[in-house]
Amino acid sequence: MSTTPFLALLVAGALVGGPPPATSGSRWSRPVGDGDRPALAAPFDAPEEQWGPGHRGIDLAASVGERVTAVDTGVVTHRGRIAGRGTVTVTHASGVRSTYEPVDSTLRVGDRVERGRGIGRVGDEAGHCAPATCLHLGAKRGATYLDPLTFFGVRRVILLPVPSV
């Protein structure tokens, strides 16, 4: 019996990456769902080029007015409106910025937020999931968009071709 398929799976497992990126030493908390895991309405789709098409975050099923919480401790570095939707950005100690939209918030730039604490409510503006409602959660380090699911400990499976024997 050949070990090639097993080795291919082992290598594929190694290529999906290590543990989730650390922020304050733990995984991110869920920003909506009140402790339950919200449904993933749309996954991350990295753009091939910085300004190319893609989905630079994930969409989580939510309800208008639902409480939105900080995924990790950090400082508010943006609160405003982009493309007609309320947005909040929190910069964490790791340098990763988490972004939330649509969010109605009274926070101010410079406010410190704690992991799991409220930062606002899901706004009623049409967003990525229209006509349904969702919260768009993004993650970015420098100019690089990151898959927010990795911060929750989710690893994307990548299948590699197995050489024929």
C-alpha cells in the first residue's frame, strides 16, 4: 500500500497554516449572536490585487438593532460613515484592525474597548446581505486584508492534487 495519499494529506494539513493569529493571547470573541455562533452569510475572498475584486471580510447573520461587541480589547481608531453605512474600526495590541459595518455607535476615536463589550448596534442600512441583515467583520494588518475566521480558530481546508503512482 502506498503512503503517497497519506503524505499528501499530511502536507496539505501543514499548508493551511498554523494556529490562529494571536491578539491578546486568545481567540477573538464573536461580535454578534450573544454568545452563540452566528451563521456565516458570506466568507472572505481575498482580492488578487489590493484594489481588485473580492470580499475583504466575512458577513455574519444578524438582526437590525442587535448588540455588536468588540472581538478583542483595543482602541477605536475610526467611527464614521463609509458608503452610507455606519462603521467602527478597533486597533488591537497586535496591530490588527477589526472593522464592523453597519454599526450605529456612540464611541469616539481614542476610546478603549474591552473584548466582548458593546461597541454599538447593527444598523438598518442595506449592506452586503441585502435584503437580509448581516454584520460585515473585517481584519487588516497594515495594507493586508486577513481572513477574520482565522482569528476565531477556523482553518481553511485546501485540497492538493495527489500524484498518481
